[in-house]
Amino acid sequence: MALKKGDTLFIVLILVVLAVFFAISGEETTSHVPKDEIHARFYPIIQNEGKKAGEKFCGECHNEKQVPFPEGHPPKFRCLFCHKLDRD
């Protein structure tokens, strides 16, 4: 059974898409939420009530005065969209 031109183009397209996904994937660059004594109290809240319930407390410390955001940081109201919880 010979491949038709359309089949070959489809296979090439799939390979290109997979190559792009492979090229853009890489090491995770965002930091994790540490499971230290400061952050430990939020883990049960997040586990029981969800990420949005826990994110309400991030601004208490992570603000311009205490722990400022780096330049170019995305909006601060969805912290746990990027920053993952430690699983230890």
C-alpha cells in the first residue's frame, strides 16, 4: 500500500507540530510555593476550599513593601495559576 501525497503531507504536519511542542517545552521556570512555616497554613485552605481561597492571602506578604514582584510579573491575583504547590 503506497502513501498518497495527502497522507505524506499529513504525516509531515503532525511531525512539525510535535517538533514545535518539543521545542517549546522545557524545564519549569516558575518557583513553587514552599512548604515552610510561613506558607504551611495555606496548604489546608487550598486543599479544602480551592486555589482561589488560598490566593486571597498572598497579597499580605507579596506586595510592593514586603516581598515585591519582579519586573514583568503577570497580574498578581492568580498566583496559583503558575506557582505550584510542593507535594512533599
